[in-house]
Amino acid sequence: MIDVGMLENVGQNGGTDMEQLKELPQRHQRILALIPNGSETMITRVELVKLSGLSDRDVYQILNDLTMKYDIPIGSSRDCN
């Protein structure tokens, strides 16, 4: 399960700011836009693959880039309950 952190906090403590979000590659923006806020509305990577039309490998790499390269806080859980 994937849950994006509150984007208004992005940019604090040296992270990515809203202007930098606009400069993300198009595919990264598309995946980020599909991720809902809050743990009540989590989405699985499989769902992101279906909605985006990208491969699982591509979605995995984009999620990794968003967190590691662009410092965008995305939470995850292996517990589907």
C-alpha cells in the first residue's frame, strides 16, 4: 500500500518544493497525481500499474525516484488490512 505524505510539508528541511514538483518528469507527475493522501485512501502498486498503464517495474522505479531522488514523502505498508 502506498500513501503520500502531506504535500504542503514538501520542501521543509531541505526537501522538494512545489516548484520542483512541477519540474518532475511527466511519468513521475502522473504517478504522484494518482496517489491519494491519507491512510484511509491507500492505493496499491498494482492499482497504480493498472491506472497508469505503466509496467510494474516502471512504477516501482518511479516510486523509488520520488522518495529517494526527489525527497517526496511517500509512506508504504505491506499490511493490506
